[in-house]
Amino acid sequence: MGSSSRLHRLDEVYPGRTLKLLLACLAITTVLNILLLLLVDNPPEYDHNSLRRDIDSSNFTFIGDDFPREYPLPAAALGPVALTVEDSVNFQLDTSQGAAQWRAIIPSGGGYVTLGPEQRRFRLSMFHALDCLNTVRENVLYRKTHRDIPASSEAQFCLSYIRQMIQCRADTQLESVRSEYGGKSVQPFYTHNNCRDWSIVYNELTSFHMS
């Protein structure tokens, strides 16, 4: 029996209730979205050039290990923000569109910055990890048609790097276990409210390479 037939019979048994339920759900969703917009503050504006001048005039020499461990974006600008995990059609493993999206996820300049009086080169960890994911993806596809060739050393390094970065960040958000799958599978499509605003990082790197 088609879905339209089931809905038609439901309306016959419960006249008007289906429409009322849909309208109620729509109203609740609208109210929640409005509340979210009211509760989430816009990140404060900051001067990109002033930020980099502060870095260059800091007490770090940028020689050896004497450099800041993080690119010093204002903490308030980075969030936290919410991310709802979804089973997206984007960034597929083996499509031409997916390959283009994986290449485009790295900003202009490759995620690199130059800091300090001698313009020492660094890369932000987020872009290193994203680049590594694409390296692993490409290696998986290559080995589908070249099974006699072992995984590249770069892919092996990248897999290890991604594992360690996940462990480093130690996200403790709870994900509900689905009992209908034997108590092992989790329901992943939750909203994570402890994310940092990655768009701010992209904007900063874009501004960095335009200045």
C-alpha cells in the first residue's frame, strides 16, 4: 500500500487530526528556531590586521619551540556553536562531485600562515586533519583497483594523525544507543553544542592571504 493511500485512510479514521498535528509541529519548530536566533549571540567583530600585529609584536621569538601553540583568535569569536550531524550527500567517497568538495574544503593558501619577524611558516591543525582525510579517501579509492600495492606511507601517517587528533579533543558528548540494533549502534544525528565556530577560522585564513 502506497504512502498516499495510508494517509488517505488515516484521514478517514481521524478526520482533520493529521493536518492539525502537522500544523502543530510546524508551529513548534518555528518557535524553536526563533528562540535559537534570540539565544545565540553573534560573534564579536575583531580587527584581523590588529590581531596579526599583536602576534608579531608578542614576546615569542618564533625560534625553535618558542611560538604560540594556537593561532590566537579571540575565544569569544570561536563560540561555542551548534552542529547537527547529518548523513549528507556531500563529500562522498567516490564521486567526482565529492572529490571536488574535498579539494575545495581547504582554503586559499592551504591553511598555512606565516608569523613572527622572520615570517615562519605554520599550518593550522584543522586543515592538516581535513587534508589528511582526503589523503586517506584517495588512497582507499586507489587501492580498490591496485590491491597488490600497500597503503602509502602518507596515508598511514594521516590515519594515525586523525586518530590522535580525535583522542586529543576527547569529545565527551553522549550519543544514545539504539536498542533495536542490539545495543551497539548509536543514533548519531544529534546536535553538538560544544563546537568551535570553524567559519571564523576560514574567514581569518581568507583575510590573512588577502592582506
